[in-house]
Amino acid sequence: MSVHRATSRLQRHASPWILSLALALPALAAAQVPTSPVFPGEDWEYVRQQDLAAYGWERSGLRGATTFLRDSANTTGLVVVDRGRIVFEFGDIEELSYIASCRKSILAMLYGSWVEKGVIDLETTIGELGMDDIGGLMDVEKRATIHDLITARSGVYHPASYSGDDLGQAPPRGSQEPGTYMLYSNWDFNAAGHVFELLTGRDIYDEIQAQLATPMQFQDWDRSAQAKAGDLTVSQYPAYPIWFSTRDMARIGLVMLHEGDWNGRPILSPEWARRITSVVTPLGEMNPVARRDGYLGYGYMWWVLDGPAATGPFEGAYWARGAVGQWIAVFPALDLVIAHKTDNAYGRTTSWESWHRMLELILEAKGVTVAAYPWG
């Protein structure tokens, strides 16, 4: 019998002191809602609709988010995780699809254990590794280190085999000393994938499976769906597209939220988790200059909220992001992870404006009141 039905029955038949106890039942039930952080096992734990208020969420606010997502956002999958439990989902969260440039943040995670074991020395230059490319690299470009590659500061502006970056707004080749100028370049990221495989002897996808998918019990991982891609007549370094489900993207966000810990098991060290999500290039040094009008600096292939607006609920926040609507957003101050997917196979794109609006609706349902959002 529900609390509501039990209370109605007692209102008709019970003595006043029993009635007082019955009217307290909703509060007692709410107090029993578990709120300590958890990790998913084979499946996620959900917060029931009737428990959302006790868990700190406003149901009407989430209904407003649902309306927006259905009518305006082109979202194909969304998962909101609070303290390790799913409080809200939308769309098909099991579907495997392309996560675009979120792949780069995943690679940054994979680097950690190999750097700490000394297999990868981040100060090694690509010249020392014997790397070159179609048409040749310049001597100054060969001075770029692995660290420069994974922080997008290589100074190498050779065309990439895979589009989706700011290379069209790069300075002239050879004009920037490696390590001094940040530019979001797929050449860097693809070369970083090559370096990883060269030095570890491991395929990136096999490492995703070994380091992440298996120990974290991904529900939808399919090794056979993963394959490298790119025009190798342009550059000899292919990209490494990754296909995840939205709920497995949320597992990535949750392990990062816990600084590499997965229910007592170290997936990556806390030092590396903090390092890759710390600002290397602050907002005021982002390139091209138009990026300085935003609110994101750059770390090790993770975007990091930076500048005066990165305070309160946004303090320490960071995310992976990819073209047409892929995000893994982590808000440490709120113990919150938001994973968002737009499957472009349907011809859909989720705009930055839609992403910002859905964040506002979700955070407001969480009770976050902010005078001016960073993107406002």
C-alpha cells in the first residue's frame, strides 16, 4: 500500500496521535532515500521519480528539460548522474554512435599509466621518435614534444587526415616555437594516437577495453565497432574514431569525477586525473583569438572552465566535447555528470545554444541559481 493510500485510510479511522504519525510518513520515507555516492555495477542505480525531491531535484524542472529536449535540442541521448545515480535520462541511452572529438579526452586518460610507468616520456620530441609526414615536417616542427601534442601546443600545422579543427586559422608553418602557442589541431591529436601505439605497442581500442570498458563494466562497448579513419594521402596519421553509448559516456564522466577511482579500483591515478583536467592554456591565451570570448581553457585534451565565471557550481568543471553535440560534462562542485549524445547519422546537430539552455534547465532543477552563467 502506498504512503498516500495509507494516510488517507488512517485519516478516516485513526486516533489523533496515530494520524499525526501517518502524516509524518512522507517525511520519514524521504529521509530513507539513500544519498551517499555510489558506483554502477552491471547496471546503473536510478533515483525513483517519487524520491527526486528528497534527493534534491525538482520534478517540474526536469519535466521542462524533457519538453525542451523533445522539441528543440535534437538530442538522441542524455544521462544526468548525481552522486553516482541516474536522476534523469532522455532518448536512447544504449545506442552506440560516434562521439567525435570526445575521443581525444579518452586518449588522454589512456596515456596516464604509461607515463607514470616511464614507458612514455612526455619530453621526448617527435623528431627523436623518427616521425615525419607527407611532404615532410620542418626542423622546428620536429622539436615538438609529446607533451606539446597532447596539449595542442605543437606548432605543427601540417594538414590532418581527418577534419574538424582550427587548422584553417593556423599561423604560417614554422612560425611558432613548439610549446608556445595553442591551436586546436587534429594533426596533434592524431599524431598523439600514433605515438601512444608506437611506444606502448598497444592498439588504442584494445587499451580502451582493457583500461576502461572491462573494469568499469561498460554496458554497450563493442570492440568490433571501432576502426581508425582518415585520408592517408594527406597525412600518414589516421584518427581513432570511438563509438560509445550515452550511458557508457556517463561512466567516463563518473570515474573522472572521482579522480580516477572506480569504487576502490584505480582506473587512473588521481594525480593524472587532476593533471589532464587542469588548465594548461588559460582562456586569455586560447587561439584563434575568437576563442578568448568564451569560458573554456584547455588542458590535456580536456576543455576546462576558466576565467572569472568558473566559480561556485562551475568551479573545477571540465568536459570532453565533440562535433554536432557530444559532451561529457563534469561538475565536481555539484557531484554531477552530464553525458549528451547527438547521432549525426540521423542528420541531427545540437547547437551550442541548445547545449547551454539544457544545462540551465538541468542545473535549475538541481536548485542551482546563478546570476550569470559563464556563457551568458
